[in-house]
Amino acid sequence: MAKKFIDIMDTTFRDGFQSVFGARVLMNDFLPAVSAAKEAGINHFEFGGGARFQSLYFYLNEDAFTMMDKFREVAGKDANLQTLSRGVNTVTLDTGSRELIDMHAKLFAKHGATTIRNFDALNDVKNLEYSAQRIKHHGLKHEVVVTMMDLPPNCVGAHDAEFYEKCLREILDSGIEFDSVCFKDASGTSSPEKVYRTIKMARRLLGDNVHLRLHTHETAGVSIACYLAALEAGADGIDLAASPVSGGTSQPDILTMLHAVKGKDYDLGGLEVDKILKYEDVLHDCLKDYFMPPEATQVSPLIPFSPMPGGALTANTQMMRDNNILDKFPAVIKAMREVVEKGGYGTSVTPVSQFYFQQAFNNVMFGPWKKIAEGYGKMVLGYFGKTPVTPSADIVELAAKQLNLEPTTAPAIDIADQDETKSIAYTKAILEKEGIEATEENIFIAAACKEKGIAYLKGEGKVMVRKNSDTIKPATKSGSNQFSVTVNGHNYNVEVADGFDNFTLKSITSVKESSQPKDEPKAVSSTGASNEITATMSAGVFKILVNIGDSVKAGQTVVILEAMKMEIPIEAGCDGEVEEILISQGQTVEDGQLLVKLK
């Protein structure tokens, strides 16, 4: 009897890159590995969408559409090239208008996509209807998704097999047209038994002719068991990645899964071990210069309690590294549990996972529930759709008060259509003002990436890739046997003693970095009644809203910082006139650093 053929989608070049490197891998560095994967017999790739859209403009100074075109050239005309879309959010963290949702499908079809995997983090089927329609209209295959995770202990009301059956029935009842169905667990927290029951249920509802697959991550350490459970329950496909961007926060490795099904009646894509070994050798060589975050290679026992997706985990830790606050990461992960418990049980997958992380981050940095993150607040108020269960009433009240918004039950797409800033005409006007050609690609880039998209189109984009040569800088000698060394952005003074054929380490002293002169008094918080306006946390300077000589009032926002994809307003503590601006846009500042001086 022939073995059952299981379709393998190689996620290396989208989810793998996102899960390990925060999506920051340069196109010319990885394209040789795409060719090697093709030679190894892989014909189904995840090659774009998700965070591998915005990240190219934010961190790589590359065009996502150009990357997709080149990927198609290498992979060949017959490859099934798949992207990830977030329903009404498409490839952004915010909801899009109908115009932008249509443009997303049109452009992705134009630039090489075969299939779009389309999900809603809240499992609100209304958020899938229009995007599904436009995907099919533009000639693409539509893979509709039910998103999965496990809830923290003692939480009930969603995310069990019965809840997923309800979601699937709503999709079927809605009349959404689809070519395949995927159950997507971005945090990898579902148990194998729940996966088995869920896939068994889906196979029963869908019949034998609908392509059914599972997507998971290794983050919680149960991915192989979940894939085996899915295959036993009747799944037709699973997602795998190649080393070095497999395991840990990413998908299981292709070789590991080939080993796991030895002796079983499954043919994993017709793939052969020797050919995959050659492909992985090429990929290792392509990525050898990239800094491998240690957290990307680990599984975490805390993730089932605070379900942080692998694809978001390293993106967040990379941003925390950029802002020199990585030491706060364990506390933020622990704080996520309460945020999930009170937030209405949206699935921890982008954008909801980012909302969870941002709120947990705020709870750690500013005190529990002192500052409601905009995305989290709008989610509990209903602006992204209906959450699986009703969020905690006290959090809804806090969000309404802090964001000055009323709760809503209006469809998210209708709210977006009423927002002038989400219209094509609005974005066209910005491009014309900046002297940028208003092609459909440029319109979508600007609409999806805002100021950073405009900066890219103006030739002002930055490359922010972490490579080993950048992580450990060469030592600079300050004395006969004294050196200053920078490791991961931290400075150390090192003194060595001469030996016969080597050096003996005498001392290592950490150097406290400061952007202020040593005789500068420590600046007070921006909220204090002081003429010195300071940073409330380590962050990047996003906007400077005043000029020297401007008059400002107490409570007026003078600078906007950016951290963890959030804008952080910095206000004047008193009335005054701007005497000095000590920062520039794009600069990274430390907690307490002096930003603006008033007189």
C-alpha cells in the first residue's frame, strides 16, 4: 500500500526568518538557498507576507515586491509560493479599508504569489469575508485559517476543540470560498490531544477532498507530537523549516520530521534526507554571518502560560536589544499571562500577539495597567472585531477612559472605510507632496508603512541587520595592555598582563554608557515640573514636534519616542520656551536622557 503523500510547505524564508532573526535577512544573502531548496525537491514555499512585508522597509531598506519577483525567478514558474495575510489587517498591525485590502491581493498576485493564507487573530469570520473575496477575485488560491493556542490555567470559554468547531462552522456557513483550510498555532501551545481532536473534527466536517493542514512552532516543545497527532487525524499538509532557522521559536526541522515518521505510512513531500542535508549546508553558509539570538534556539516552559508566538518573540527581543532593554524581557513574558486572561482570549498571533506584548511591556515599564497600549485598548473596545469572550469590564473601562474611545460592535472594515487616512486618495496626496510617483506599489508601501514607508521611497531607509561583525566590535587599545571592547552594544574596559606566548586576563570593568556629560546633573522625569524634558525609557526618537524658540505649555507633547512598535509621547512638565534640542530623529536614547531644555 502506498504511503499517504503529505504536502510540506517550507517556511524557512518567511516564518523561519521572522522567528529567528525578527524577519531581518537581506535578499541577496538568502537567494542561493532558495535555489538549493528547489534542487532538493521543495516546490511549496512561504515566501512573503506577515512581518516579511513591513520589516523589509523598516529594517532592510529593501522592497518587498522586488524580493517576491526575484524569489519567483529562482523558485520557478511552477512553485506554489504562499504568503501570510491577517484578514482585514493584511500585512500591517492596523485594519485596512476595502480599497487597501483589494490592492493587497491585486499586488501580491502581480508579484508572484500563488496562495494567500488568510487568518483573523480573533477568529471573527466577518474579518475574513472581504479579504477572501478579493483573494479569489485576483486569481489566487485562498487558504482560510482557524487560529489556535492554549489558554493560561483556569481560563475557559474558548480555544478548545468545541470552540474551533464553532469557528469552522461559521466559516462554512458564511459562504467564504476557499481552496484549503489551515489550523494555525503561532505560539505552539496547543496540546497534541487537542490537535488530534480538532483535525479529526475538521476532517469530518470538510470531507475527504478538502486540503487540510496544521501550522505550529517549536516554542513550547510539543510541535513534533502535534504534527504526528495531526497526521494521524487526517491532515494533508504541515509546515517545516530548514536549519539553522528551524526548531526553537520556528517550525520543526525538515530532517527532524523525516526522522519522526520513519516506519509510518507518510511520504513527506517526496523529500530525501541527503538532498535536504545539502540544502541545509547552503543555507548555513548563507546565514553564517548573522547574529543568532540565543532565545531563538530555545524552547520555553513559560510559553504555555504566556503564549508568545515564535514569530513575534524574536522580533520583540531584537527591538528590545536595539533599545538596550532586553533585561526586561523575562518580566514582560510573565506579565503577558494576566494580559491574555483579561483581554478576551484573542489568539496570540499578529496583530493580537503584539497587542498582548505591548500591554505586558507597558505593565512592566510603567506599572500594572497604568498605561493602556493603543492596540490592546482598541481590541478590548471592539475596534478590531469581536473577541472570543468578553474582555474584563475593568480593563474595558480603563481603555475607554485612557484612549477616549467608546466600545463598538461595528464591523472593523466599516470603521476603516470611514477613516480618511486609510483611503487611497489620502496616501496619493502624501506621495504627490513628497514628489514620489504614485504607483500602486508606492501607494501600498506608504499606506502600510506610514512614515517609514515614505522614508524608504525617498531613499532615506536604514539597514538594521544584526551580523556577527556588528555584534562584537574590534577592541581599541587605550594603553599598553588596556583595551575598550564592545560586545552586543555594551562597553567594557579590559586589562591584560603580558605572558610568554599569550595574555593573562587581569580585569573586566563594565562601562556605564551615558549620552550626557559627566558633570550634567541627572535629569528628572518628563512628568515633573522641570525645564528639562527627559526620556521615560530607552527608545528611538520617532518625531521631534518643536523647534528652538517655540513656546510650549505644561502637558504638551514635544517629542514622540518609539519602542516595540509603539509611539510614546514625551510631554513638557512646565510652561516655557525651547532653549535647546539635544537629540535628532532616528537616534536611540536612554531612560532619563535629556531630550529638550526649556527656559
